[in-house]
Amino acid sequence: MSFILDKVSHRYSQGTAYEITALDNVNLKINDGEFIGIIGHTGSGKSTLVQHLNGLLKATEGAIYYNGQDIYDKDYDLRDLRTQVGMVFQYPEHQLFEETVFADVCFGPKNQGLPEKDCTLRAFEALRSVGLPEKYYYASPFELSGGQKRRAAIAGVLAMKPAVLILDEPTAGLDPKGRDEILDLIAETHAHYGNTVILVSHSMEDVAKYVDRIIVMNQGSVMLDGAPRDVFHHYKELEEIGLAAPQVTYLMHEMREAGMDVSTEPTTVDEAKDAILRMLGRK
Amino acid sequence: MGIVEAKNLVHEYITRDEEGNVEGIQVALDHLDLSVKPGQFIAVLGHNGSGKSTFAKHINALLTPTEGTLIVDGLDVSDENHVYDIRQRAGMVFQNPDNQIIASVVQEDVGFGPENLGVPTEQIWERVEQSLKSVGMWKYREHSPNKLSGGQKQRVAIAGVMAMEPKCIILDEPTAMLDPDGRKEVLHAVHKLNKEKGVTIILITHYMEEVVDADYVYVMDQGKVVMEGNPRGIFSQVDALQEHRLDVPQITALAHELKNSGLPIPDGILTRQELIEALAKIK
Amino acid sequence: MLRDITLGQYYPADSVIHKLDPRTKLFGTLLFIISVFSFDGLLGFGVITLFMFGIIYLSKVPLSFMVRGLRAIVILLLIAGALNLFLTPGQPLITLWKIVITKEGVRNASLMTVRMIYLIMGTSVMTLTTTPNQLTDGLEKSLRPLSKIHVPVHEIAMMMSIALRFIPILIEETDKIMKAQMARGADFESGGLIKKAKNMVPLLVPLFVSAFRRANDLALAMEARCYVGGDGRTKMKPLVYEKRDVGAYAVVIVYFVIVVLVKSLL
């Protein structure tokens, strides 16, 4: 059990005429080692929600427990929490600042107070795991291409070895191949370290392929929470709030309506392929 | 004669060291041939770094060819005397919605282009009204751009170009930084301009879903046109697209996988309906 | 965090003051400031008070909104007031141990405080009723004669309006980068001055890089829309004086003459 959110609400500009409720009474339990996708519109509260998990935003009401401890307790060290809960922001390449990629990746571990040698080892490990070619390690981060910068920035967070890794729209602006590469890389680190990964996205199709659990946010509340196939079962409700289920989910339902004897559960291309082949008796 | 005619277009970025000696030459456009007829909706696909943005900047005379010719509406972009005529006739919308809006009020931003062209005041107001209405942003005319969503900002940028009364609009990855709703809004607006006002559209993108309704598609890689044809023809070549770091819509990918598994399914399936019909025939 | 800061605020309302030409308001504010620093005596005070509150009433901006602008300078007012009160030499009024308050001190302190408050309120009438763009347009046109001596008036005005457009964007960006670095364990709060300055590097470098990237993008976007500088441009909202502006000029000048007369009569 790593996170428990108990009746968490967040209101911006509280008590003024401009008050906005970004989170409204959110109750959640996040377990160790889960791979979670958080989906919602711009303004659904998904980014606000994850910024609570490492204490960058403080709930205006409610409590958050990490490993059983109340993070709003006055003795609780929020900087320590931030080293355990890593956060990759949208367009993380915009936060690069050091003279070399390597030095930038070392920034996090150094802030954790690790000795020089450990920082170096961590940086090497992180850079290798994001698949950045070695010739760029000592180049200026500003000389890299967009996709490489993104990798370097993600390495900067991985080097802190966070027990929980949060990524806010990590594939924004990347081309299809670049998007797949980054998502594969995240899935690999999850498989390798068994850490908790929370992926914030507005693409159902990206998320369905990777995560075990989807949380759908709408207007600051949790609307749906469960395994992808259970969540996409509610594809009509999702459509009402302007979020579409993956195309294959629609396809399976429409095939069913057309009188074909096929499962409506598939959410990815591979699952759909298997289901159709099974229906036709080819498998 | 097309509205945009590229023949053997070459563009090289030359990097020099401090003494002015050539350090490296990067070929961004490599003998590109391309032709766009007036009133067409053209999509140019390519991964990040394929040279598609460099090409876009040539059509607007922001860059000039190193070799070869590019004719825009009968004017040669290499001829310095025509630069402003070309920019007026072939307007450009960029990727980042924030970095292309100049004024702090929507309608004043739309008026910026006509002001530069020396259009009389009265006509500026007419043009601003017409172009804001054509993208559905008229009721936001008094708003500050900072309060708008990404999709709305991009529509303001499109209105800003429309107010210059261009024959052709080039959109350089206009949706890369938007959420799914914003993407839909922008595409809808662009298609409407194409159909109702007959404006030639050149849409540069790496999102495959956006090119389904285009009249003709060019795929670029390493500064060359590597594939061209109507969307159906392009989408039937799934493997080739993947080689160029692109993918296909989920339904097309599924149809392709099923075909590879031995099912008699035709190439280039674009919609769920088409796939269901093809599957129904198998039984 | 930083999003609470509001800069260049404008209070939208439909009033005579809002409709005035920005040049009229610039001129009026200038004369008002001069009058605030030159008035004398209770009668003079009465005249400027009447004038200012009259204008505020006409502007339809709630008084509470004006007062809010004063909160930021309360400390400054108190310090300036105290310095004047205690340090002005002259005829002693009250003596408390070593502290001597003089008659001149009381006079100077109250005059000073009134002047500061009226200065802030007077100029905020202008900024609250004029959009930043109108203000730069007004400045551009008022300063137009300077372009004859090669002062780039148009360019300066353009820079001002672009700066106004990008301030909120850059504030938001600062907020974002700050959070991102804090998530990597950066500390912007503790430590001495030098350590604090050093800790700002991870914030300032990305911010500068981003500002330059935006500037570059914007320059390209302006060029793509045929921008070549001030020559040959037309205006979407050309500044034209209306009858009410003539009236306003007359009112302001009459007001100013009265303040001067009151001063010389006393």
C-alpha cells in the first residue's frame, strides 16, 4: 500500500470570486507496483491530482498518506517524499539546464545527498536505460533533438530511483515512433524495477496497451476506476464526457450488433486480432 | 499550373565554426518534387526531423532554396521582390499556439496582418469579423488569448492568416501541442475553410487520423518525398509507413494484422464499417 | 504559486472615462500629478480631493478596487510618514523622552502621505480604465514627434505591447519549471543569499532558453504575417479625438488653473 487519498479536495483562489474546484472529494488507493493510467480532459483535474502525490500542491481539504504516514503532518519531510515520488512533467526537456546531459542527470541524485560516486553510477544507469547513445552523454542538452532531450530529461528523474514514477503526458508532441519508444521504455523500467508507475494521458489508445488500471477523471472527481476492459465497457459514458474508448472497442461492439459472435472485451489491436480469429475458428 | 510547385528543391543548413569554415552540412530537403492544385487539401506526413517543417517555411518565403525552384501562385520564392506577395498569398500557421499570437486581445491579433499590409481601417474590421466568424471565434473577439484553450488559440491564429485573404494556408503541425478536443476543433475549422472558401490547405502533421480526409498525401523522410497518393493508397502500405517512423489508425492496423494472419481482407481499410463488411463476407 | 499575481489590470466598464482617448487620459494624469505635488493649504486639498473622487465616480470603478492597489504600498507609506514625522526639525509639538514631534513634522508627514496616496489612486484611474494596448497606442502617438530625431517610437511601443502579452505566459512558465526542479529535489528557499542565488541557476537557465525560443518563434510568426516595422502600416483602431476629449481637456485645464490660483492666492 503506497498511497491513500482520503476525501482530497483542491480549490484554487479559495474564498475569492475566482474560486475554482480542481479536485472534489477524491478517494483513492494506489498499491505498490501498480501501473496506472490517469485519463481525463484538459481541466479534469488529472495534473492537479498527481502534483498532490509528491507534495507540490497541498490539498485544501482531506488527507494523503504515503506508506502509512500523513504527508501533511508537520514533522513529515516533503523533500524526502519528493525523492521517493519522481515526477516527469509535460515537456520535461524544458527543465534541462546543466552544461552536459550527464551533469543534468546527476542533479537529482546530488540533491538527494548521495556521494559523487553513487551519483555517477546512477546517472550512467539511468542514461543507459533510456537508450540515449553514449556519444551524447557529455554533449550540451541543448544540442540534442527533441526526442533525445525528452529521454535525457526522463533519465534525470529515473536516476533518483523513485519508488513511484509519475509521468504527465510524456509523449506530447512526439511522432508515432517516438511515442511508442518512450512508452515502451516506461513499460520496461516498470517491468525491471517493479516500481509504481502513474501515466497521465489523454490518449485512451496509448494507455490501454500498457497499464493494468485506468482512473478516469472528470470535473475534479474520479468517474471510473478499474482494469482497462472494465473501464472501456462504459464506452458510452466516456463518450458523453468527450473521451472516446479505443477504436477496437467500438469495432467489437459494432460487430456484436451486426450479429457476430465475438467478445466485446478487447482494448488493443492484438487482443482484437485474437478475438476475431477465434470467432472465425482460425485459432 | 499548381498553386505550389516544387522542382528539385534542395535546402542545406550549413554550420560554421568561429573562423567561418564550414563545419558541417545538413541536408534538410533533398531534391523534393511536389505539386499542389488550387483548392486541394494536401497532407504532408513525416516524423520529427524529416524535413517537413523546412519545406513549410519555404512556401512562406521564410527560407529560400539552396538549389531548385519553388513557385507559389506563379511567383518564385527566390525572388526577393515577391517575398511579401508570397507571404500574403500563402499564409502560415505554426505549431506553438502561444508563440504566434502577438496582441493581448483576440480581434487585435487578427487585425495584425491586415495592418501590416496597409489595409484601410474600415476594411480591417470587416476582414477581422469575417475571419473570426469563419473559424467560429467571433464571440471571443474581446477576450485575452491567455484565457483561451489551445484549440481556440490555434483557431485565432488561423483567423489571423485568413484576414490577409490568402489563397493557400500552410499549417505546420498545428495540433501537435493540443489535446484531442483541440485537435478536432482545429481540423474541423480547416476543412470548413477548404470547402466553403476554397482555400488551398497544406497540412503538415504526424497524426495519421488527420490525413484520412485529405485529397492527396505526401510522405516525407530524409528531405525527400518517399510515398504519395490518396489516403487509402497510403494507408494500405502499413509496413512502409512504419519504416518511416509513422503508424496507421488502429482499425487499419488491425485489418493489416488480420490479413497477415491469412484472412482475405482488402488493403487500405479506413473505417470500422469497412472492416465489419469485409469480415462479414468471410463467413 | 505565482499565478495569483495580476499585472497591468484593467477594470472593464462602460463609462465616460473608459471611452476617452488614451492621449487625453495621459495628459490628464500628467497634470493631475503636477497638481498633487504643487497644491497647498486646505482649500487646495479640497479641490484635488473633489476632482479625484469625481473622476473615480465617473469611471464606475468601485472604490474598493482602488484601495486594493494601495495595500502594496502601506509599508512604504508608514516608513515615509514616520521619517517625516520624527526627523523634521522645527517647532516642538510633543516631546516624549528623546523623540520630538514638530509642527512641521506633522505637516510634512500628512502632506507626504496624501500626495503618495493620491498619486497612486490618480494613476490607477488611468490604468484601470485603459487597456494596456490602448495605453501603448496612446504613448506611441503622443511621442510620435520624437521619431523625427530617430527615436524608434513604433518599435518601443510594439515591444511594450508584446511584453505585456508575454508576461503572464512567462510567469506560468516560471511556476512550471520551479515545480519540475523541486520535484528533482531543488531547494529555492533555504540557505544564505549566495546559496540562494546559486540555487536559482536551475530555474533561470531554462527560463532564459525558453524566452529566447519564444522570441525566435514570435519573430518568425510576425515575419510570416508581413510585418516590416512601422512604415506603411495602417491601424485597426486609429486614435481620433472625439468631442468628449475636447471637453475633458477643458475640464482638466480649468481644474489645473484653479489649483494654481488657490496656491498663489494663499
